[in-house]
Amino acid sequence: MKKVLIPSLIILGLNLSAFSQGMNQNLGNGNNMGIGLNPVLLLFEWVSGEVNLWNVSRSAEINIPFQYVKNPFVFDDENEDWDLRYYTIGVYYRYFFSQKQEGFFAQAGWQYAGASVKEGGQEATGSLNSILFGFGYRLISDGGLFWGCGLSVGRAWGKVEAPDGDEVQGSGLNIDIDLLKFGYAW
């Protein structure tokens, strides 16, 4: 928990001036914040979502993505006795190329990933940190409903191992893809 809390507080502290405009102003698209989820992943008992803080400026936001994945290797017969729980949380700064916090955007941020792997009655844990850069697109309706997608690529460091010592995921390239995020802004 400390590994997630301390870096999050540092990043939020560095961006404190971004929050100084107050949450009562309606900037950009006229909304203060939004929350989105990927409905397709819910069918697999996975959760992928985001919280958007839109009072940063007229063309920027703070995005807090989160994800929980249970057994992503179920289609692989070789790993059918594994029980993998994988979660991520991050903080992104998104810059929109319009004045309404919709349309195309560029983003940069940090992501923490933690995992727990159970195999044959034994359990192992591990974590990864990543710095990511990317781009995306968002469309917001007048009623507050929105759809967004994005792609980020970056460098990860850390390691997640199985109880037998095999590496599940390690340092190197990290790719984060959001194809379907539907949400509501208020």
C-alpha cells in the first residue's frame, strides 16, 4: 500500500497548483469531473475505468486510470492452474488540442501495477512502475455522456514472478491500450 500511496501523493503534490482553480468553476466542456468504465471487460470479471478531473485548465485534465484483471491467461491451457490477480492505478496529465477537453489529446503519466500469482498452493507477489507517453481521443455529448480511447507506451521497471520462479512480467516495454471507455461527466 505504501508503494502506491507515497508516489501518488508526490505526483498530486507536484500538481497542486493545477487544483488551485477550485472545483466550483466550470471550465472546458462545462463539467467538473467524469468517470468512465469499459463495459466489455466486465463480462470477463475485469474492471477498467478512469476518473477525470477537468478543472485543470480549458484544454487539460488530470486522469486517474485504474484496472483490476483476474486470470488473464484463461485461454492458455499451459497456465490453467494459475490464479493471477493484476491491478493498476496511475496518474496522467492530458493536454487536449481543443478548448473543450474533447477531441484529440496527448498524455504523459505514471502507472503502478501490482500482482498476486497463486500456483499449486503457493503464492508470489510483485510490482511494476511505468512512465508512459501517448495519445487518444474523446467525444462528449451535450448530456454529459462520453466515449474515449487511447494508447500509451513507456518504460516499466520491476518484476512479477510465479511461485516457481518463472517471470510473468518484467522490466521493459509497457503498452497501455484503452479501446472502449464509456462514461458520464458532471
